[in-house]
Amino acid sequence: MGFLYGFDKYYLFLVVPAFLFALYAQFRVKSTFNKYRKLPNRNGFTGADVARAILNQNGLRDVSVQSVSGELTDHYDPRTRVVRLSQAVYGSTSVAALGVAAHETGHALQHRQKYAPLALRSTLVPAANIGSTAGPYLAIFGLMFQMNPLIYIGIILYAVAVAFYLVTLPVEFNASTRAIASLETMGILTWDEAEPAKKVLRAAALTYVASAAVAMANLLRLILLAGNRRRND
């Protein structure tokens, strides 16, 4: 069949480059964050202060701000309406921390305004979790044992996961745009402090682009393998 489980020419030329891009993106976000985590803001605000201020400014006093363990584990939970900031962000006064904190409040603002891509992403979560886990294995299993229904089911399931990654892009980009706007219009950061915060958020955005690239490369690989299977029948 021209492929082995987990490895084939498409894996080499599609998935491996995307995976290397993802490694670069992870390195870029960590190095950029570590660089600007040493640069404190002149006003002495912490990440928690900024998140709370932006939420209050936008009438979201019922959204709480909490500290969470881990590195770069910051996120907004729409189910419990909580902005969770990692320890490196919650109590830090660095411009990097303020950028990340503002970004997570951007998701809370999206949630309140029923931002369409965020709502779509939330809808896709259950199917995407199944598709990302089971889809590739079903497709490869179908290819190995020449079971066409399994091939197509696996590809369709994984395509839903890829859709989730693609929808995530505008959600994250929009949250960063909201973050920078809040930091500047509320006078939290000066102009020269805002630029490093933008660099941190751009580096973080690159990780989402890389995740989408890896997912698309894997999907294209499965489609090409299925195409070869049909031609060889």
C-alpha cells in the first residue's frame, strides 16, 4: 500500500515540516514571554489588577479572576465565567504578563457579546475532541485493512477537529486585538510598553497558527492516502 502505520512519504513531507513549525512557535512564545517578563510596567499593575480593571470597565464584575498553576496555562472558562491566570501572570507586573491577562479578558468580552466564532468553537468542542483522538486511527485502520467506510468516517471526524483549529484563529486574533485596545485606551500601558506586549501576543498567536498547520497537514495526508487507495483498487 506504500505506507506503514504512522509513517509514509506524506508524513515526511507534510506532517514533519508542520511539526517543526509548531516546535519553533513554542520556542518563540516562551522566549518572547521570558524576555519581556523582566520588563515591569511603570504603573506597577499586576496581571490580576489588569484583568479585573478591564472586566469592571466593561461591566463584567460577575466574572472572577483566579490564579492557576502551570506555565502559560492562562485561559477563560465560559462555563464558570472565570479568567484563570498562571502564576507567572497573576501576580507579575511585567508588560508580558499584562498582555496575556488582557488577552484572556478579551475572551470574556467575546463571550458577553456572543462573538460568533467563539460560539462556533464552543459548539465544535465535543466533536473535535472525538475527531482529533479517534479520526486518524480509524482512517489508518481502514487503510491498512482496506475498509473504505472506516477511512471516510475517520477523515470526516478528523475534519471536524481541523475546523475547530481553524475557527480558533479568528477567536485568538480578535482577543489580542481587544487586549491591546484595552491596554492603550485605559492608559494601563504607555506606548513604549504596549509594543512589547504586542510582541508577546503575536508570538502566542503563532502557536495557534502552527497547531492549525499541523492539523491541516495530517488531514491532507489522510486524504492523499485515501486517494492512493482508490487508485490502487
